[in-house]
Amino acid sequence: MISFFEGFIEWQKKIHQQLFSWIPFSFGDLIYIILGIFLLYCIVLCFKKKSRNRAFLKLLVTINIFYFIYQIFWGMLYFQTPIIKKLSSQKDPETGKAKELALRYLEKCKTTRKSVREDKNGIFIITDLTTVQVEILQQQAKLPKFISDKQAPQVNSFKSSLFKSIMNFTGILGYYNPFTAEAQYNSRLPHTMIPFTSAHESSHQLGFAREQEANFVGYLIGVHSNNPDLKYSTEYFTLKSLLRFIVEEDPEFVKSVLNRYSDAMKRDRLYERSFILRHQGWLDDFFGFTNNMFLKSNQQEGAVTYSYFIDLLLNYEN
């Protein structure tokens, strides 16, 4: 049955990307807005005696229909064979190996950072996002066959989210809409985050449902790219993930690596941190909690762990 749904979603994603990609705004977000208004309307009617039963029935029917469509178009992919089983070694992640890789990606980041553009404050900026998106689509077709045999339709269906102003305060960088096969990203993020976020969401478009597997496929897309913006964003994400994995075991090592950042990387890091601090609050905590529950209900470890991505990364390097 899982194999059947994998085949069905291959067909569905291609049709939906061709159907909705030409629309200049996120059609999936429009669906969510209409759905939200309708559900709110039903909830209000539930408080009125005359319409209570009918409104409650409409509410349940609507939720069940959307949940059923979600499972058909996406939810079943959480049960497909994990990528870790496709890697030969399948060793547990070791801090020592992670440290070696962190030092290697520190040097990679330093080198790649020299080839990207800056704004007047010396912060990394993307000058041509469309070129980055096209490069992501091209790299999808070059993924190792033992990792992915999924079809890459080569349809540009990246969309700036209509909820970007709210997303700044939620900690959500991007999301995939399984109803329209659109890859949404927050266009107001620091530019260091946007290319890799796009690569991550494009991995969902391919058919990788688990968050950390999408990170890993996004890593494979970006790390082998010749586009400096995509390459730097991917290398920088990988370095940060390695340091987050190491910090509990050896905080002094992480501090020494941060001190060895180039001046340009330090400016990028400071800007990222200031962006995050400016937008922290109860909404960030709420969405972090709900996202954590959602992930755990879909065969995943949760929102805050990087161990599976590091596990995949180190096994792939081996």
C-alpha cells in the first residue's frame, strides 16, 4: 500500500505543480484562508441553538474530508522506507566525527562566503532568487539514485507565503502545501536562510515527508551546487546543525569554532540572531509546541532535534 501511494503521489505532484505553478501568488494559502473563514463561521454557528447541530456536522465533515485528502496526498509518505536504511554503514552519530565535519564546513563556508554579494552593511544578500530556484530544480535530477528514485518534474512552484508577516513570529521558515504541491518560503527571512529553506521545501515536493530527511535531501541539492548563494546557505546550515549537535557534549569546541568564523560570517550570524530575537514571543512558543506534536504524530522525533539529520549526514560521509 505504501508503494501504491508513493506512485500515486508521483503522479499527483506533477499534475498539481503544472496546474498551480503559473499562478503568481500562493493558491494553497488562499485555500487555507477560505477554509479558516469557513471553519470559524461553523464554530460561531455552533453557539446558536437553531443551527448548532447542522453547523457541528458541517464542521466535522469538513475536517474529515480535508484530513482524508491530506492522508491520500501526503500523510502516507511518512510510512515510506527511511533514508537511513538506504545507507550502508548506519552507524550512530559520533561527536568526534561531527567535530571533524564541522571544521571542514567551517573552511568551506569561509571560502564560499567570499564569492557571494553583500548589502551596504556587509550582510549576505541574494540578487537573483529565480536563478537559485532553477538551480535547485536542476540539482533535484542529480540526486544519487540509491537515495532518491523520485521524479523531478522541473516545474518552478516556489511561492512566497501570504503569511510571511506572521511567519516571522512563529519560527516557521517555510512549508509545503500537499493540496497544491507548492513550496512556500518566508521571503522576509535573513537571506542566509532562504536558499536552503527553498531546497528543503523542494525536497518535500519530491516526496520526502520527514523533516530531517528533507533537510538531508536539501543538503544534497545545495552542497553540490555551483550556485554560490545556494551553496553558501547550505554549507552554513550544515555547519550550524553540526554545532547544535556538538554543543551539549563540548560547548568549548563550539565557542572556538564560532570565534574562527570569518568577519563576513560573523556579520551574517549576528544579523540572523538579531532577526530571531526581534521576533521571539508567545506565538513562537505556541507554533513550536504544535509543530512538535504534529511531527511526533507522524513518525518523527520532534521539532527540536537535529540528531537524525546528523545521523544521515555522517553516514553519507562515511
